[in-house]
Amino acid sequence: MQFFRNPSFTDFCVHAKSIYQASIYISSVLVRQLGRSSCTSRTLRFSTRCLLGVLKLIAMSDMYASLFRHMALSFSAFLRGCKKLERCRRSYCRAAKKQTTKKSLFLESPVNKPLLLGLLLVVPSLLLPLAAANVQISVIQSNDNSYFKQTNQSLSRELGDAFQVTVINADTVNTQHQKIQASDIIITLGIDAALEIARRYDTKNIVSAYLTLNQKQRHQAKLKHHSLVLLDQPLSRYLAFTALMLQPSSVGIVSSDKLMLNNKQQDILEKFHFKLEQYEFQKQTNLLTTVRQLLKNNNAFLLLPDDNIYNSNTLKGILLTSYRSRKPIVSYSPSHVKAGALASIFSSPSDIGLQLASVIKHLIVKRQQTKPIIQFAQYFSIKVNSRVARALGINLPNEEKITDRLNELSQ
């Protein structure tokens, strides 16, 4: 299955991609020039006129003329904005009584330079719809539930009208074969849909979401061609969230395999002055015995996504044991908070849709992508249980401050 099949559309994308790359190059040159006092907005306006002229020439052809005229109008509006900036520059110079040259004054202004940089960075994104027009996307969902519905709505909203998104249930794949085969990109939601598509379609244009790192490792061979958007937050974010919520001196985790911490994760432990104790779970051992030992030796219990350990058969006993030990649980799932965990950090269905849209846009621009993309959750939400906090005598910090702090640490 090739990414684009229609020859005329392929020609169109070649033109669009060339213009897109040219705009990125010109923008990068201008950004470098902004650091020099000899650069003025005249350089920016001249380069924009060149791009505008190219677009107008292409718009004279028969192929997709309306789209190019639309982009030409967008650049015309951009050019008018540059002229307004030029008038502001002149007014600023007059107000300063020409104490410095006009060239450097415009760029050294604390307002104009960031504004001009922002405009330059926006230019390449204006051309993305040209390369993405009429892309067919099939979303295969494991079942029909409210979480997948919210993700699909967020995905469609973020991608816009240039992408045609069709939602198909995994149990109807047999009857939707032609539609799926004709898709440029296939998105799967849930492990059942991912495995079903992996079995039927040998293609690298598959993006799978609603999978945990543990599931990815178990099905590594079957999903080797899939780009993945994982449900897991980065471990460093789980650790930082636990530290910001509780300020513990030690945190315990239970995992199927021993985790090897990287430099960033070690830095989090050092920054917040706590240690991480790992307890390995084996099927022949009693899980609650391991949990009791963990709670005895640590201030808090951090749950990481692993359905071999945390499932409907084990979760109730773990929560009750923790509550009786008066030790808080920080989890990866908002449903655990409803059941008795103190807090959780997770990606909401809308967060997942937003990240999927970002991956799809990347694949459109990088059409020759050969290596699958594997991403941990980029966006996150927080949920806390105030009743449990009161029962354990814990004063919960402000959620907005925690969110801001986590965003700072993620940069």
C-alpha cells in the first residue's frame, strides 16, 4: 500500500512539499539574520514577496488552482502584517528621536523581535494543509466506548477538513476490507484492534494508541511496524508527580522486570531527595505479601501500568491493604482514584487524540519515514481523591501549580 495512489494528487504533493521546504529554509535564514543588527523588516518583506510570487505563478495552472490562490491570499495578509510592523518601527524610531539606527532599533525592541520571530515560525505551518489535502485515515477501534469516541472527536477536530477520518469497529474489519486497504494511514485504538490489523495488513503506515509499554513489549514482534502512542507517562513524570504530591523520603513500585533508570530519572530522585525501591513480582509469589513489605518500608506506593499485576482480580486487595497501612497510592488511572487511590496522572481521551494528530501531521510531512515512531504520553491530566487525603491526614497541594511544575520539568 503506497502512501498516495492518485497520480495527479502525487504531483500536487510534490509541488506542495517543495514549497513547504522552501518556506522552512527561508524562515531559518531569516531567523539567523534576526540576530544581526543589519537585518530589517525589508528583508522579510522581500522574501515573502518571492514566496508570494511563486504561489501566484503556480495558481495560474489548472491543478488545484483554488488551493494555491487561497495560500496566496494568506501570504498577502502576512505581507500586510509586515507593512504594519514597518509602520510601528518608524513610529518607534521617531519616538526615540533617532538615538540609534532604524535597523537595529526595530530588532532590539523587546516587543517587535519576538513578534517577528513568531510570524516567521508560523509561515511553514500555513503550508501543511497543501501536503495533507484529502488524506484518507481509517480508525480501527477495539470496541465502541465513550473513551474512543472522545479520542476520535479530538483527532478529527485537530486534523481539520483536509483529512477524511472513517471509524470502523474491529469486529467489522472483514466487511470493510476495501475501505481500509484504500487508506493512507491506519490508526488502531486498543490492543485487540492493533493485533487484528497487524495480522491482516503488512504496512508501515499504522499508528496504534491505547497501548501500555508492557503490552508493547509482550507483542513486540507483531507490532514492529507500528508507530505507537503509549498510555504510559514517562517514568520521570510519574516520579516527579509523586514527589510534588507527597514529598516522600522513599517510594516503592512493583514491576514484572527490574527497571533501569536513565539519567533524567536519576536526576528527579536527586532533585526531590527521595529514593525508589523496586519489588519484582513473580507469578508464583503472593502479590499482597509483596505489597505489605513495600508499604512497610516506604512512604508511598506508585502503581505503573502493568495488567499482569494490576487488574480487576488484584486491585481491590491492593487498595484495601494500602488504606489499612495508612500509606497513599499514586496511580496511572483515574478509575483507581475513584476506587481509593490518592491521586493519578494520566492522558485523557482528548489528550490522546491531540497527540495522535501531531503524529499524523509528522508522518504527512516526513512521507519517507522508515523507522516507526514510539512516543510516551505527551499531554496529561491530574485527578485526586480529597476524601482519601483527609482520611490519611494529607494536605494536597494546588493542582494547577503541580501541572505547571511538571510542564517545566518536561521541557
